[in-house]
Amino acid sequence: MGAITIEDGVYMIGGPELTLPEDCSVYLINLGDLVLIDCGAGRSYHMLVDNIKSLGLDPQRLHTLVLTHCHIDHIGAAESFRRNHGCRIVAHSLDARAIEEGDVSMTGADLYGIELQPIHVDQVLEGKEVGLDFQGGSLQGLHTPGHTPGSISLYFDRGVRILFGQDIHGPLMPRFGSDINQWRISMGELLKLDADILCEGHFGIYRTKEAVREYIMGYIRMYTRQN
């Protein structure tokens, strides 16, 4: 199955139903420069490239790969994209160490049985919010710790506000440095964005402000009951 168009210039090109079951949802944005948000667990690299081509886009135009956090199902193909397409790799400082050292525990590579090589992060994000500028617009990166210390969410406005909230559902596990109190604060900040569309890390696309809000609130209620 090929890519899915979410909005003009915004696509899902990877995920369990598009590439391999082990992959997170992988998103592509055409902002003049092509921007990739996460890149799957690694073994579907060629499938992702084919899905970019199926949109009539040239993979050699890939400018930036943003890694929303350090887990293997989100970072596995990063080195292949850098080596073959020359894109820069961006991640938050609090997850960059695990990515650059190839930490198999923090990245969860051992859980997937994947041998992870260290990946150089070209741009290390610091602080709470940062803008990433491209030829045709900007992406806003928001530090949303909880699932991992360096988890980030991304959003931009194109008639509607589109939020890329990879793995905001968790899981929250000690081995990943998860923090439920930070997670609650992060979810509150995402609710304030009042996004029209949520592109989630494993469970697809949620449209309308009401659907986005209810998705986030559902997990807030779930973790409140568990704790």
C-alpha cells in the first residue's frame, strides 16, 4: 500500500498498514523542503523511499529528518536516510545521547531484536520550544517529556492546525525514563494548542478539534485511574 494524503503537502508514508508492523507512523511534509517525521524501525527503509516516489516527490529533496524521540521504531532508518539522501537529523538533547550512542535499552532496540548503530544528531534541540524554518514555512517543535525525557511534538498551521504527537499515548515505563507528572503537564500543553488534526505515532489520524481533544483526554483519564 502506498502513501496516504492527510492534507495538501502532508502525508503518511509509513506505519503498520503501509510498511511493516514494527514501524511507527511515518509522516512527510512538503514545506518547499521535504521534511520527514520519524522513519520506522529500519527494515522498511526502501519501502518508505518507494512511498515518497509514489507521491511524485524526489527522495533526494529530503532536507530534514526530525526524530520525535529515541525509540527504535522511530529512528531505525535514520542513518540510511542521512547516508543516501544527505538529510540533517534533528532530535532533542535529552534523547540525543541514546540515539548517538546506540543505547539498545533506552531505544528499545533489544525488544525488537534490531542491531542499532550509533546515529549522529546534526541539530540538537534545547529548551521548551523551537522553530524549524524551511523554504515554504516553519514547523514548531515543542518539548513534551513524559514518554521519554526528550520527546517532542511538532505542529504547524496550513488553514488548519496539524499536530504531530508521536507516542503521546505512552507507554510510560521506567526503562525509558518515563515520568507521569511531566507527561500530564505535556498533555495539558498539547490541549492548549487546540489542534484540528492529530497525526499520532501508532493509531493514525484524528480529525476535528473535538476528536483530538478526546483522544488526549482519554489517555489522561486512563493514567489517572491507574495511578
